[in-house]
Amino acid sequence: MVLLTREEQFRKLFPKAPAFRFRQMEEALFSPVFKSFADISNMSLAMRELLTKEISWLAIKEVQVLESAKRDTFKAVVEMVDQKRVETVLMKNARAQWTVCVSSQVGCAMACTFCATGKMGFTRNLIADEIVDQVRFWNIFLRERPKLAQRISNVVFMGMGEPLANYENVKETLSVLLAHTDMGMTRITVSTVGLIPMLRKLLADPKWPAVRLAVSLHSADAVTRQVMMPSSFPAFLNDLAVWTQEYFEKFDSRRRHLTFEYVMLSKINDTEMHAQALITFARKVGNVRINLIPYNFIPQTSKRSAEQAKNVYRGSLPGDFAHFEKTLEEAGVTVTRRRTMGDDIAAACGQLIVDKSES
Ligand code: SF4
């Protein structure tokens, strides 16, 4: 099935319309005032009627929304026009506003062995409208619940898929979000497994906005990393170190916008050897921030338990986690620890999966 973007659909309907007409429509999509094309009163009635008939106000539709017990996380399964499904998450952040976690692909080809999405395999890239509309979906969701805080202040590309494997559509999404929301570049984070050619490409791309980047490191020991992340390769750590130097040369003032993510797995990457390897790596690349992530166990009670049975990983024991963290801090490495949210509805990092029958 050929997926047309909203702009392509618009141009097909109105081939002679001046360019500002599409921009006018795109601005309306983000306005809290409008709920449908019919509301865009500065367009002609004929245009509004045709838009309403031919183009969906949202490129995704809700299948299910789950809410965490603490009401600080919501997870939605959404469906696209070709019936493919992805998950998107809304999380309360430290400023008591909301962060949206978006998916960029249906499934993922990277097959990280600790990740639920990695077990789905890859189906297709999302087009920019389908990613943008995950943010719009949650905006509409919040507007319908006025008792909840209303502001979405951050977006993270940490849902299903490897964003840099869908480079052009993710870049287009960033451009639309930066143009039509009040979020600046520091409020958007693209998380990547570390696709070296794409990391090089974005450094050389004048149109790539300087949003925050979170590179999934997960181990500074090459053998361990390759077990956890089959997309890794023996020279990866060296290539990443070289790239990081290039990043700092280009963005020294934005040095803090680069984070290395490290999911903590018991006896897999949390031993003394792994801590020392990470310290050596951090010293080699310069002062980078390492974000330690508690591993999210997928609940046995869910229908995902068959998948979980194949998953041999367990999160680091609290004492091992604290010791690892302290070892890094004492060596002068900048370390943060990510809060776990939404694990009771399988909305936490690494838990997003849509059953094969659904995707
Ligand atoms: S961790 Fe990210 S890159 Fe790895 S399989 Fe999961 S979704 Fe894909």
C-alpha cells in the first residue's frame, strides 16, 4: 500500500492551491482552537468540505489507552491507515508537565536482545505525519481531560523503532514539531542504537536540528555489547569515540546535549569489569553524561509472558546498581539515573511491543 503524506494528499486535491494554503492547514492541526478541518474558518467552505471528506484529521486512530496506577503514565496503541499498529506513551515529567515518547517504526530491525520491540522484527517506517500525530494525539487526549496538566513540554524518540534508520521522516518530524509547537531543540531527544553512518550523516547535515541525542551504549565492552545489541560490531566503540570527538568539535557549547544510555542488567553489564570498561571509555571520549536505566521487567501476568519466558535478562540488584553508580562517580564520570515510569502498563523503556497479529 502506498502511503501518501498529508501534503501529497493536499496537493492531489488542490493542485493549483498556493503554498501558503497547506501551511495554513498544517498550522490549524496544532491549534487548540480547531477540532476538525470544518473549523478552519479562513478556508473556503468547499475546501473544508473536501478536506473533511478526503483527509483524516489524525493520521492515527486510537485502539486502546492504558493508564498507570499512579496516573503519571498513559500508553496508547494506535493504528495507521494500513492497519499497522504502534505504541506511544505520555509520561509526567519532573516539571509536572508531560513528555511524549513516540515510535518511529512499526517494529525494529535492530533486534536488541533486552528489548520487547526488538523481538517483533521490522515491518515499516512511519511517515512523518504518523510520528507528528502521536504528539497531536496526546494533545487532544489532554484537552479532553482538563483536570490533567495540559502542557506537553518534551518529546523523546524512544518508542518502537530506530529513529536514525528512518532518517528523512524523523528529520521532517523534527522540523514540523519545532515549527508548530513551543518546544525548542533542547526539549526533544532522539535516541539511537548508534548507527555510525547515520550519526556521521547528521553531523554533516546542515538541516538536521541540534536536538538532544541519546546514544544507547549499554556496554563499553565490545563482546558484551554485541551480545546485547546484534547491530554492534567489533570496531563500534572506537568509531563511536571518534564520532563523539567530532560531535564535541562541532557542538562544544551543546556538549551536554549528548547522553550515553546504559540499561543495567544483572551480571550481564553491571560487573566490576564493565564499570572499569565504561570508565576507560568515558575518559577516552571526554566528559560525557552516562544515564543509567533500571531494566524494566515485562510482567508475567500479561499476554506477553511467552516472550518474556525467552528473555533471560533481569535488572541489576539494587546493591549492584548502587555500587556500579558509585564506582563511576568516584572515577569522575558524570552519571544520572533514569526514573522508571509506567512499568505496570508495560509502557516503560524497552517494553513496547505490539503483538504480531496486531502489527
Ligand atoms: S532498543 Fe531500540 S533499537 Fe534496540 S530493538 Fe528496541 S527499539 Fe530497536
